[in-house]
Amino acid sequence: MADKVKNSGLAIQQFKQGNGSLTFTDNLNLLTTRLVDLQTEKHMLEIEHLLISSIEKALNTKSSDQLTYNHPGITDILLNNLLSKYNELIIGRKQSLYTYTENSAKVKQFDQQIADLRIAINDNIKSQREHNNKKSAFLLMQTDSINLSLTNLPKTEREYINLQTRFDIDQKVYSYLAEKKLEAEISRAAVTPGAVIIDKAIYPGKAISPVPKKVYFLSAVLSFISSLVIIYAARFLNPYIYNKNTIEDYSKTPIIGIIRKYYGNLSKHSAFTTDPRSLFSESVRSVRSNLSFFASEKNSKIICITSEISGEGKSFISTNLAISLTLTEKKVLLIAADLRKSRLHDSFNISNLTGLSKFLSGQVAAKEIIIQTEIKNLDLITSGPVPPNPSELLHSQKMQDLLDGFKGKYDFILIDSAPIGLVTDGKPLLKMADITLFIIRSGISKRHFATTPDQLKIELGLLNIAIILNDYVDSNFHNYYYSGKPLNMADRLYYHSDQHHYKNPDYFEL
């Protein structure tokens, strides 16, 4: 505006220098003064329009916790009062947050009042803008009427009046703005800060903590230590057996073979015949071969298969070992001697109504309980109905007579007995057998189970007892690295293969 006033004054000065001084009538001076007043008032309305627009924009874009300051250029008293009330509510809300939370009823009440006041301020601004627009239109009509009256004047006088009118308008607007600027400077000077900065704080360019290298180093060390602790807990605090080395640490009883885990359908009666070229089948053949080292002087061998607890795979190994023996043209009899909980008949889909329990109780003859299976050279004796006295029946002389009667008819008699760690039913069968096979299942049998064969050997005087590790999986995590007290090699009387390093597809189907 200062530049516009300066330019307007120079324009009048140049005009007077070129045309000389002009004289006007009183009526013309009155019209000129009136035109200046109308133009000035119109400019004031435009300034006020800018002010209320800036307030409206600030009110609708700021968050609910920021103040909206009223402007001294606003002439509407109601709008100024509304803005003051709005600021009071904002301050009151901030103070209440020192005591209450955002979701408290007190703060919610402030939020509702602020929202209502926003609506009232917006409505006031809208009505004031409409009022200013109407007033501006009226002033424009008045200005056009005066300008129309001045069109009849000579060109020189009309140009001078336009220049003088523009100068007077700019001068009044400039004076108004200068006055408001002075008021703002006085208000700013009157506000003193509550704190004065004596010295600016000096802060480091790099973070003091955390130090990245230190954090990475500590993380790596802690991760390594945590991994060692987890591995130690999983390997050395784990109570289960996973490999033959653990068995050898706890027992001096030889391991006759390691049966690999079977991944096929266990519902079929023989995994051996279903997958004859698998690692599982080959491990069964390895056990079959090692049987020749036990009781080699006898033409007909009685083999009793037992374990510490149920679920370690006695029946599964008995079935597959029996079928494996038949493939060498041996005649095999498989006896389900677990009179409490036998499932051997389910493997062959055979009824269990007549079996060993009925023979031992004198209800049927020996020839009536023998069942020829669909496997060549394999006969089966099921357990029969569950008797009330299974231990007494197996201790009877009839059981010994039954085995003696079958010795000349079969090359191998396999007895699937009850778990020795749960009941004593199988102990007499162990003494009747020529070979005892103790089943330990990888991941199921606990470490102290491996001591049972040694105890049985001493307690019952068993000469040919061996261990079979069942369901073995080659796992790097459970690989054996250290043995606390390695046994003498003289205690390992045989060779058993676990196919640990041989995975040629030409020989095995995995």
C-alpha cells in the first residue's frame, strides 16, 4: 500500500505539471469526496472478508486443541465474543487433561462444547459474509452512479478526479493498515516470555546410547549362549532315546538291529511286503540275518518279543519279522501272547473269538487255535478273549507244552508278549524262549528303559537277549557326539546295519 500511495501521488504531480492547477465547484468536490468514501469503505469490506476467511480456514483445519486468535480488524462484536469463548474452552480442555483422560466425561463435555461453538462460529461467518456481499453490492451501485455523473465532465477534469480519487483511497487504506500494524506491535511488545534463554544447549551430533556395534555384539553373544542352552536342554535333559549310542551307554546288552522309521500306511498287515525295497524292509532283513548268531545250535527257535511299555512297536516288528523269515523258506508260527491288550489279529483281519486264552483255559484243543494266514508258511495264534487271570494262564504248564509241541513243526516260533515294564505276564515266556528281543522305540522309550534287558538277564538268567531300536530317524540334531563311558568293543558281538550313510536310489526306495 505504501508503494501504491507513492505511485498515486507521483501520478497527480505529473498530471498537474502537465495541465496546471484546476478549480472545481462545491458540488463536484462533494461528489469526489463521496466517491472516495465509497471506494474506501469497499476496500475495508474486502480486508474484512480476508480476515474472516483466514479465521474460517484456521478454525476448520486446526486440531481441537489449538487456539484460534481473534483479529482486531473484525468489526462484528458477536464473532469476537464467540472466538474468545472458543479459546477459553480450548484452554479449559487442556487443563482438564492434566487430571482426566481423553475418554473421561469431563473431557467429552469440553469436546462437545467446542464442536457446538465451531458450528456457531461458522454460521456467524457465513451470515457476515452474506451481509458484506450485499453491502459491497450496494457500494458498487452507489459508486457507479457517481461515476456516471462524472462522465459529463471534460476529459482533463475527469482524469484529474480519477487520479485524486485513487490517491485518497490508497491513502486512507494505508493509514488504516498502518494503524492496525502499530496496534499489533504494541500487543506483541506487551507480552513477555515466561522464560529467557541464557545459553543455548549443546547436544552431541551422534547418539550416546545405544551404540550399534555394542548392541550387535551383545546380541550375537546372547544368541549364541541361548542357542547352546537350548541345545543342551533339548539333547542332555531330554529323557528319551534317539540313537543306538545312548543305548550302549546305559546297557551292555547287544543291539541286534536298528529298524528304520516306516512312512507308509500302517493299517496294512505288512509294511515289509508293501515296500520290499525300502530302508525299513532292509533294516528288517538285517535283524533277520543277525538272528542266526543267537542259539545257532537249535533247529527250531522260540523268539519272545517284549518291551518296557505299550506302544513301542512289538506287534509291528513281530509281524514284519515273521513275514521276513517266511521269505527264506522257513515255516513260522506267530503267537499273540499279550492276553490283556493284543491287536495282532487286526493286522491280518482275523477274528479273535478263539485263541490262546481259550486253549490255556482248556476250552479248545491246540489244533483249533492255529490259523493259516494268506502269507505262505506263516501261521497265527491270536490272543483270544481277555481272561480274568492272564498271568496265571501264561505261567501254566500248558503254555510250555504248547511250545514244545510246535517245535518240531516250525522253524521259528515268534511270541508277541505283554510289555514287561507294566505287567509280569511275559516273564515265564522269556524263560521258555531261546531268544529274547527287547524293543526300544526312538523318541518314545526313556533312557532308563535300556537298563531293563540287563536286569532281565541277571534276574531270569537269560542267555540270548538282544535289543532292537525301532522307528529310528536319521536326525542331525540327535546325532551322537560324546559318550561318557564307552563300552569295550568286546561287548559288541555282532554287526548291525542302520543304512546310516547309504541312500543310493538304485537300492532303496525312500
